[in-house]
Amino acid sequence: MYPEELVKPMRDELVNAGFEALFTSEDVQKAMAKKGTTLVVVNSVCGCAAGTARPGAIASLQADKTPMNLTTVFAGVEKESTQRAREFMIPFPPSSPAIALFKDGNLVHMLERHHIEGRSAQMIAQNLAGAYEEFC
């Protein structure tokens, strides 16, 4: 577990952009039960989360179409909600950071860590915008 003073600014970066922080398994279950599209960002203290995943997810919201629901869990901090969110991401192995798009609770697009590392925030935003165009 990471100290709250370390992760708060990283969590707040997404929350301030309109993402709902999910802290419990029940929070995740409620989010996944919503109709429409839901974006889940598995946040992380990893450098690629700070450098590209969070900024890319936020920048993707400038697309013409965007998900109805924006959510985030924090790997290494919010163990219960992260574990539950990852169950919805099967068959993909646990990855952080990661970004998943769901439609009516079904996984339709996934960016694992290896899709994020070495890519710019703009590239991640463009990838997500393409998924939004198809599924939102």
C-alpha cells in the first residue's frame, strides 16, 4: 500500500477531470451495472501512468464521442476495487496502469500497460477516441 499523501494528487488528477474514484467492490459492481459506456482507468504510481496514461485518458475526453461513465481504481492502494475491476477485464491479466472501455458491462476495448509504455499521451488519447467512435 502506498501512502495517501503520495497517491492523492494522482487520484485527484482524474477526479478533477470528471472521473469517479471507486473504492470498494460494491462501487465497481454499481459502475459496471450501468447501461451505456463506462471507462475504467486502473491508476498507478508507475511513471507511465503519470506520463501518459492519466494525461491520455483525460485528453481522450476531447473526442466527439465519449463514454457516459468515467471511473478509476488505484492499483496498489484500493485493493478491493482494483481486484473487482480486474475481474471484469478477464481474459486480460492484471496490468497497471490499464484503461478499459465497457459497453453495458461488457469489455469492448482494452489498453494494457504494454500498450501504454513508450507511447505518448496523444497516442493513447487517439487510440481511445477510436474506441469511443466505435462503441459510444
